[in-house]
Amino acid sequence: MKKNPIKILWLLCAFLFLGIGMVGVVVPVLPTTPFLLLASFCFSKGSKRFHNWFMGTKLYQKHLESFVRERAMTLKTKLCILLPASAMLLCAFFMMQNLPGRIFIIFLILFKYIYFFTKIRTVEIEES
């Protein structure tokens, strides 16, 4: 059986993005959700079996499932993403000496909050 090189490339990219997303869970500056979304997309292109596996992982279910299904997050989830990332960006802001870099960091912090609170719907915590 001959392997499709394009599907293998999709799978390699999927595992790369999954790894970066997993690192993003513990490193506040590195965003988790975009990399896991990319991993999901690449898995779906590379293999139906790997796509189904990825959709069943706790990492996907905890960080992406509700966002993908409803394009919504709880306030707690939003704050757990925004506050640590903002703290790390503020550290960079205070260590940086050049003005354009500081302006960019302030823009980035403002953009994150505006995006999260205007484009992503806030939902109540679902009771089990």
C-alpha cells in the first residue's frame, strides 16, 4: 500500500501544532487555542482515524470543544486565558526600552480584551 505524501505532511503538521498547543497550556504567553485548532484541521486532512482520536482527547474537550461548537467561553475560561498572558506581556512592557515595542504591547493587550469580549460570546457554566 502506497502512502500519500500529502497526507503524511498533514499529519506531521498536526503533531507539530498539537505539541505547540500542549506547551501553550502551561506557558501563558503561547496561545493554546489557535494551535489546537490548527492541529484539528491538519488531523482532519491527514487521517480520519487521527481526527477522531484528537477530538476525543481531554485537551480538545477542555480547551476547544465548547468554543468550536458554540463560539463561546465562560468568563472564567476567558480570564484564565487573558490574565496570565497579560501579566507576561506587562513584564515585557516594563523590561522593554523602545517606544514602538511598548506601543505594540499595549495595542496587543487591548486587542486581546476587545476581541475576547466582543467576538467570543460569554456563557454561564453548564451544570452537570
